[in-house]
Amino acid sequence: MISSKVIETLTPLFEIIKNAKGKTISQIKDQLFINDKCKMKKGASGLIIENLLGIKNNNRDEADIPQIGCEVKILPLQINKNGEVKAKEPTAIQMINYCEVAKETWETAKLRSKINLTFWVVYLAKENGKAKKQDDYVIVDYFLGHPNNIQNAIFKSDWEEIQEYIIRGDADKLSCSMGMYLEPKTKGANNKDKTDAPDGKGGTIRARRRAFYYKKNFTNTQIIPKLDLSSIKND
């Protein structure tokens, strides 16, 4: 259940995104007096949205809006040539600490605090098979996600499958094809970027770094159908 405190805290942010709908990242930069000549590195558009919302980027375990335990996620959309609107890519949630996950239960899993309440900000990043420049991304809509019992059961099942691999020493056999809503996607500089993981025998091995991601199946089926897409869909 969404509390009144959550609504009170997020309402100003809802209004910010409402007022930004239809604007490009370039227009948002102008609004924030961000130098138009600044180099737009990968992910810069997401940081600009966080700046618009007054949220400081952090890599800590605490939520982006800690007073209500709410994460902010940026969801880039693509419009396919057949007119379908889909997620452009999976969405990162949290790095996987193999040794910690092996000792957790679903009830104590740190991941749960990262998926319990999410403020999704959505923009169009790719159209007719052609990626837009980040400056040309268009703000589409927002959505407040709070998993129901059915969704939580699926998250739990996905998480437990991933944990099972880790516990038995198969962290390096994890695959993005696993899971319905969660996937353990590689996230690191290269295939030599490794970290400790259980070997299944009481010791440790080295395994590729991975992070929990929302699969595109999750955002395609549980988020996108609930958005107002009228501004980007052709009549």
C-alpha cells in the first residue's frame, strides 16, 4: 500500500515530470542552465533527469529518495517500425555481491529495498530502428511502481534461481536468459573484471561482475502498458 507520506513526497516530482512531458533533453538542459556544449557521455541524459528532480546521483545502498525508500529509474523507450513501443534495454537495479547474496534469504535480501518502490521516468530514445541523440530524447511520462503479490512472487522465484547458482559455485554460469522479471547481467569493464564468489565448497572463486537488472519483459508488460503514450504514438 502506498502511504500518504509517499504521495506527499513524490507529488512535487510528479508535477516536474508532467511539466516536462514533450520536452527534449536539450530543452531540459536549457531550463537547468547546463552548458549545451558539455559532452553527453553514455547515461548523461539520465543524470540530467535526476538533476531536474533535484536528486543527487549516488552508488550507495540507500534509496535515491531515502525518506520514503524510493528508487528513481530512467526508462528509455523505442518505437519499432511496426509502431510497437518497447523498452530499449534492460534496467540496472543493483550490483550483485555474490558472497552476500549466498547468505541471504528472500526476506532479508537487499535487492528487495531496491524494487519495493520505484519512480519511473520515461523518455523516447529510439524511433523506427534509429537511435536518437541524447539531446533529442523526449520526455514521455512517469509511473510509480510498487510490486503486488503476484509480481513479488515472480521476483522471489527469479532471485532464488540466481541465488541457487551462486551457492553451488556456478556464479560464472549465470545468464541473462534466466528469470522472468530479473536477470543477472554482466556489468564491468571487460571479461577480466571479476570479484569473489562462493565455490560451493566453503571457499571462493573469481567470477565476472554482474548486476541485477529488470528484464525488458518486466518493463514491457508491467510498466509500458500503464503509460500515457499518446504524445509519441501516431494516430
